[in-house]
Amino acid sequence: MAGPSSTPQLDQLPPEMLDFTLLKTAGALAPRLGRFALPGRKPILTPGFLSNTSRGVVPHISQDNFRRNPAFNGVYVALEDFVEKFPQKTPPIFEYDVPETLRRFIALPKDSPIILGARRSPPIPSPVANTNTEVGLLTSVGFRSISSEYYAAAVRKLQPDIVVGLADIPFGQESVGLKRKDKMSDRTETWTRDIIAKRNTLDSEDPKFSIFAPILPIERDLQSWYLDHLVDDMLDKIQGIAIYDAYIMEDLPDELHPFPRLSFHNPSSPHDLLRQINLGIDLFTIPFINTATDSGIALNFTFPSPQKVFDASSTRQSLGIDMWHASLATDVTPLSENCPCDACTKHHKAYIQHLLSAKEMLGWVLIQMHNHAVLTSFFTTIRASISAGTFEEDIKAFEAYYEPQLPEKTGQGPRLRGYQFKSESHAEKGKKNPKAFRKLGEEEVRALQEEAARRKEKKDVVDDEAMVGLVGMDGVDGNVAVNALPGEGVDGLEMADDTPEKI
């Protein structure tokens, strides 16, 4: 089945725009294979995933490791990582006047696709409410809002390959009223038109960015106005869709089925990924990779599972290894058998456990490289399973063999960044990370002084005994000898004829 690049509405797209080709599909709500390609960038076979970034880089991964590691395809970057709280201050990234500003600013390789969105994945709920013209963000120094016009201008300046349109989604609210859902639909339609209009103002020599239109996480009838206009008026101007709730896929208009689907529905485990793939999702941002790495958990699962038939009475296998366990301190086996990453081919569990215990950054670097390699292999075998027609059977075997959730965090991770805290914790007093040093109380100081005095007294006795031994006085009472040492109120000690007069 042909993708959007061959549909009549998209025949007139500029050659630098996204090309997505469906290689195999069995219907609208079924797993499918595809090829996601941008001119001059590495193609991504789908289902596949993008690396989540923090301040423009994959956490714990330097750019040289990013370049040489095949596990890193493209990246998802959030604008709120770069804008500042106060509008009167121009963010440094906007002062960087070079072609492909965002790519150059974060030093990303030329062949890696960049997808830019307004908010991180997953976003931290913002106390700054969205309005008809603005969206609330969490910047590096606090909450603020940006207008649709500001976002469109930023996209034009930064020149990403793909931009995700603004979506009016009240993140963090457990229930949303009908009137609020109507606003969500109306605002998202307006903001999608705004970003399309901004791209139309680009000069012919300027690089064109592709647009992914957001699909809201609400019922079809409550966003029907937006979806109807998306199909009737904007179908030939978008190149993909961004899904915020994978379980509303059945409500998608038929006209949107050929487009690539990028999921922002946060999966909690590999099991969730498989369910979304089974519904036809093509691309993912997978936050649990970074969460597992920060927790010191090395992912350890394969698809299909090692056993096709699993005894229900047997214990399910863990999806990861908690590298903080002291039992690993003498384990010289790799994190995963047959894993091609540097952590597994050049090091062992005992070494990585030591790095974490010593709070060495290299520990998290190796785990991050390993975790990305595990997910890369995971998606490679998923595509093979879909191609072979055994995906449904393999999912059931995987779910029976592995635990449903990742292991819980037990050790202290690396230093947390401000946006990793829930919004309500920003109002709490005190620092988010514990101080390395603190002021001691009076009782603690007194106890330390007493301990120091005891140690000094013991040290003096040991030193005196050592000096007695040096003079070689066999048969002399030790207490008498010590009392007779210089500095004890006597002139000295009478020496034997065959001993030196001075020590």
C-alpha cells in the first residue's frame, strides 16, 4: 500500500519534505511496516523509535558516542528546553544565526532526523493555563506561556525536519469537562492552521519543515469539528499525525490512515509498546528508557521471548536488572547475552555496579548505551515478526514470559534536573537534591571532639611504645621506659654500653 507521498493530495509537495511508504499493512487497526525517510537523513524503518532528549542531547550520551552508535536514529527535541522564563531575555539559541540553527546548536549529526515539539515527552503539568492564543510551558527557570505566533516563528528560525503542531491538552487533569474539550478542539485547529500559514511564508530557497498534526486524547465526536477541517482543508498540507491516546485510533478518519503516526502516549513498559504497535502506531518516544537508566536498571528482554510455550506456574522473568544490587559486585558476566553494545562486549556487571556505587558518570553512560541497544533489537525483531505474520502469537508469549512492569528503583540516580519533578514539588521549600555537606549540631560536634581526643590519646601510647622498641631495651619495664622518655620530665634514659647514645 502506498504512503502519503503517492496520494493525489501530496503530489505537489517540495522534494525536501518527508516521504513515508507503507510496506505492509492489514488494515486501519493492525500492526504495519513502513519506511520513514527525509532527504539527507537516515531512513527509519517502522515500527521504530526516536531518542528523547534533555536540553537537546540524549541524557548521559556525548555527541561522539551518539555518532558512532547505530542504536540512535533520530531525536525528539522540546522547545521548552531552550526558551527562558522572562520574555524580555532572548534565549541564546535564537541569537545563533547559522543555517539549521537547532541542529548546529545541539551539535547533532547531519544525517539524524530532528522532530521538534513544544513540550517534553512526557510533559510536566503546568500551572500556567492554556488560553485561546497561548500554551503553558515549563522552562529551565520556571513556568511561562508562549503564543502560537511565537511557536511558529521559533520553528521557522530553528529549522527542524519535522514540527509537531501545538495541541491544547490540559496535562495532569484527571477529568476534563465538555466545555473544556470543545475549547481543546477549536484551539488546536486554529494553531494547526497557524503553523501551516507560517510555513507558507517561507521563501522558495528556505528549507521546508514537515508538519505533524496533533490528534487530541478525547472522543471522536468532541473533536469532529477539528478532524473534519483537518481532512477537508489541511490534508495536503500535513505530513503526519501525532497521537496522544493510542486507544482512539479506531476513531481516526480513513483519510488519515496512510500518514505516519507518532505516539506521545507514554508507555510504561515494553508490553504497552506492543499494544500500541498492534493498533498501528509507527514511531515512538519512549521515556522509560531514560527513566530506567537514571534508576540504574539495565533492560534485559528479547522479542520474541526465549520460550514460546511458558508454564503458567513458573515465575515470570524480570524486564531489567537492578544494577544497585550488591550481589552483582562479583558477577563478571555481561548485562545481556549476545548484546552488541559496548557495555556488554567490553565490560561486565561487576564493573558497572562498581561505577554506580562510586557515582561515576560512566556507569550511567554504559547503561544508557545498553538500554538503547536493547530497544533497537526489540524493534528489529518486532518488524521481523510482523513480516512473518506471527506478531499476535509472539505478543502472547512475551506477556506470559516477562513481568508486566519494569523493576522498581532502589538506588540513588544521578543528580535530578528541575523539570524531572512533578509541578507540585516546585512549591516545596528546600533543595530538590540533598546537600553534600551540612552544619553539625552541638551534640554531634561534642561527640566528634571526644572521639578525636580518644584517638589522639591512643596514638600517643602507640607512638611511645614504638620508640621504646627502637632503643632495643630488652628486660626493661615498659612503663619505666616510657616515663623516662624525653619530654616526660627527666633528662633521658641510661643507655647500655653497646647501644647508641642518641636515638
